[in-house]
Amino acid sequence: MSEAEIVLHISEQGDDANGGSREQPLWSVAIALNKVRWQSYKTARFVIHGSIAEIPAHNAMIDITGKGLPVIFLCGESPDKPGKLNAADIHKRVIYISDGNTLYIEENIVICGGQTQEMSGSGITLENGTVIMRGGEISGNNSGFGMGGGVYVGKNSEFIMEGGRITENTTMMHGGGVFPDEGGIFTMSGGTISKNTAYLGGGGVFVGVGSDFEMTGGSIDGNTSGTEKNMLLGGIALPLGQGGGVYVNPGTTFRMRGGEIVNNRAISMRKDDPDSGSGGGVFVEEGGVFYLEAGKIKKNGVMNWGGGIHTEGSVIIAHDSLICNNVARLGGGGIHIAGEKAGVVMKGGFVMNNYTAGNGGGINILPGGSLVLESGIISDNTSGALGNGLAIEGTALMRGGCILTSLGGLNGAKAGKSSGAGGDEKEKADTDTDTLILITDTGKLTRQGGEIDGKLTMKDASRFENLRESEKKT
């Protein structure tokens, strides 16, 4: 231990009249904070023994606020004896951080039992503060009709997640696990955001207006957005189940450079609302941007649209990104593109082994939506209706890449040959279930390059432009 650091022990069996040693622990974090305020310490390590439930401060059970505090580290005694900060019987959030203070969450600590009806997180709320999470757990917090069941990251704040778990937190609104908002920043290089629930949007993560989320590792796993019941506001049913894993708001960016978004669900019994029960892995609202530069979106499912991704905004897919084994009931097993300003650009990556009972096993494009395929592979997807690889009601521009029935056809892919791909013949779209690409009456496919191996089915008013020079000459 350096002279710049102090270690204080806090125990449910302690006494605030003690000095804070292991043998004579304190009883409350509040007194520990008072002991280190305006002292010469650069860091203060609080070791929590047992379950601490103390008299709440102004904003939470524990307020890390005001000037004069060193950097605070929280940890528990051991894996066998984790410490808990438990606000279950207090009806407050657990921790509130502001005034430029910094908290490190380390191993063997559980932050749990927070409850609040306010607009911010029940586990931890940051307003002009920083949290670095290296281990431990934020779990079992409930925000009711507030935002951010586990963590809320507000203005001038950053949450850096390197390890640990944010799990089993709940809100009836947005952001079951995490809600960065109003310019807040969340960066994730490790750890897990799992088994959280939000009835409206973002079971795992809701990226609020003006905020950013960057993911380079870790997993967003097994979260749920939605409920099988209806929620009414002024007699109007709310759109439930948007973004089982992640919801991206207008004016915000989610940049994924690694890690996994896996096993998430978006559920809703409403088929009349095109947005409900959509975006099992990711839901991108109009004006939002989702960059998938590396990583995997897999094994997500929805009751309606977009098993992997539902987008009304912008999605850019690059490098070796993988969207696979996702399921959608109505359409867009891998990706569903919906709205006048919805667009996906594939500069690489794979859309593979996705399934829908509707159109577009790999990708489904509604009127007004667009796909640009510059590189990458769409293959081995399945539709219970039409368009195993791609269903086009909007527009698609193919400059490169491959659209394949299976990867086995990659070497022999020849557009316009015996498979019928890229040709002018029109198939009956109501019976042809082995169709690789479906172009509907409102759809248009423009091909400037790339390879297609599979059957293309067109309806009467659909449009196909083959601009490949090599095929023109033949």
C-alpha cells in the first residue's frame, strides 16, 4: 500500500466509531467517504464485508458527490464472501456519482436492490462522473417507470466496462441494463450485459439522444425487450419490444468493433404495429447509426421483424462481421430495412444461416428502404415464403460481394446461367419457395458487380438492371 492510498473495511457487523481496519471495520460507506474527503490520499479502497444497507443520502443510498474526494475503489472480501451494497428495503437507487468523481468497481462486489421511479438508473446513476467496472455485479435493480434499470449515464459522464456483469435489472420503460443519455458515453471492452428487461426499448442497452456507445469486446446476452401484455398511455397502446439487445436513438451512434450481441429477444403480441416485437439483436431508429465493424450478432429472435437487426436508420457492416442464426416470424431473419430513411451498406461481413417464416431470410427491404452491397456474403439463409437470401420491396444496389444459396456455390457462381439468377425470366412469386432473391412490384435491383448463385423471382412491375460489362458482352 502506498502512502497515497488508504484501505477502509466496511461491514454489516461494524461500527462507525471504529477506525476502519479489518479488525475494527466501519458500518457505513457514508462515514468512509467522510474520512477520506479533503485528505492527501489519491485513492481510497473500500472493502465491503457482508450486506450493507445504510441510511440513504440525498440522491441514493450512497452519494459519491461533492469536492475533495479521492478516486474510490469498491471491492468485496473474496469470491466466497462477496460484499453487497443492497438497497432493497430503502426504495432508493444504490449509488449516485457527480461533481467529477470517479468510482472503480472491482471483484467480489454486488450492487443490488435499487428502486426508483425517477428518470435515471436504480443501480448506478452518473451525472458528471466516471465509473470503471473491472469486475463485480450490478444486478436486481428495478426502475419501474424510470429509465435505466441497472445503469444511467448522464451528461458529461462515462461508464467504462472492462469486466463484471450488469444483469437481471428491469424497467418498464427503456434500457433494462444500461441507458447512456444526453451526451453520456459508454465503452465496453469486456464483461457481460445479460438477462435484463425493458418493456419498451433496449432490453440490454438503450442509447439515448446525443450519447454514444462503443463496444470492442464482451457480450450483450439474453436480454428481453417487450411483454406479451399491452401497455396503454392515454388509451393508446405503446410500441413494445424494440431492440431486445440494443436500441439506437436518433442522433446517436453505436459502434461495434468486437464482442457479441447474442440470444436476445424482442416480443410483442401486436402485429398491427410494424415496430413492436422487432430488432431481436439491434433496433435502429430513424436518425440513429449502427456501425458493425467487427463482432457477431447471432441467435437473436423476434415475434415480428428483424431477427438480427431492425433498422429505420443507418447501418454500416464491414470486415469479418457476422450476422447469423437469427430468427424473425414476419420478415427479415437477419436484417429488416424499414422506412424512407432506412439504409444498410455492406462493405464486408457475412449474413448467414438466418430464418424467417415471411419474406427475406437474410435481408428484407421494405418500400423506401435501401441496401448497397459493396462486399461481403449473403448465404445459407431460409425464408418460409419468398427470398431466402434477399426480398426487395425497396431498392438494392449490388457493386460487389456475393448472394448465394449456399457457400458451396461460391466458386461456381455465374449470374444469368442455369440458375436463372440475374436473368430476365419472371417466376410465379406465390409458389416459388426456393427463390434466392425476390423483387416485388415496388422493388428494384441494380447490379454493377458481384456474384449471384440462385433463382431470382420477379413480379410484373419489378425492375432489374444488369450493368455488369462482362455479361453485356455475352
